Amino acid sequence: MEITVKHDKEKERFVTEVEGFEAYLLYNIKDDKIDFYSTYTPPPLRGKGVAKKVVEYAFNYAKENNLKVIPTCSYVQSFVERYKEYQDLLA
């Protein structure tokens, strides 16, 4: 399954469409910080690595734009616990 993530700046989200369903990560930016405050993955896509891909994309965006991440979303918090290489991006 190919997962292509897009940055929807207008709606302040990172989003992908897989099998006709949308999974996304909502954020807002203030100064040099980006708050990842909510993720959603439709039930048919859960457990397939979709949220992981969206969050990885978002962290890479933060890194490329010199933004520190505020991991408000519980999924993002658990992601950072699992993938320690992203911890240096935390605010």
C-alpha cells in the first residue's frame, strides 16, 4: 500500500487518502513551535502504519522548517516514545 502524505496549509493539517478514507494530523503554528494536537485514522485503516507515515511526514516538515514540536496529541506522544530519533525536535 502506497501512502502519499500532503500538507494542507489552508486547513493546517497533514493528510493522506488511502482506500477512499482520509487520515490526518491537525496542527497549529505559533512563532517557532508547531503543536501536533490531533490525529485521526479511520477504523478500516488502523493498524496499517498510516498514522505513522503521516506523523513522520509532519516531523520531517517541522525539522525542515526549524520548528519545535509540541506533542499535544496522545498518538504523537507515543510515537516519540517509540521513535527516539524525533525527540530532539520536541519543544
